[in-house]
Amino acid sequence: MDERRRAERRVAHFPVTLSIAGPVALNGQTLNLSRSGLLLEAQGQIPVTLTLQGSRCSGFLVRAQHKHVGENIMTLAIQLVDTLPDA
């Protein structure tokens, strides 16, 4: 597997607040649809602002998926523009 991570990872659990940082307009195409939703592929970026331990940083949402089917808990991957302070 191609390992693209540049920085060392460590387990850390802190409260975080994520906000969409600006207007978002994505263009894409549906992959499938049903009466209750649709799956699509889209081009564009979703800018976000994070607040972690009183520090703010910015980045882009790069992946989102539900942790468990049927639950409203998601795992999100964020590519940071700013460097997080030492946590």
C-alpha cells in the first residue's frame, strides 16, 4: 500500500469544533440513487475551520464516512493548511 502520510500519527482524544469556512459549491455526477438518498462523486473543496484546545486552524475536508451504518456518527479526514499546535 502506498503510504502518503508525512507526519507521525499518535492517538489523541480532544474535543474539537468543526465549521464550514465558506460557501461550498461542488459539481459532480450521481453514482446511484434511491427514494431516500443518493451517492455522488464531486469535484471541489470543502474548506473547514477547526478549534482544538483553544487554537484555530484551517483545512479541507478530504473524506467523510459513517462509523456504523444507521448511526449519526461520522469519521472525518481533514487536510490541514495550518499546523496544529503541539497537543
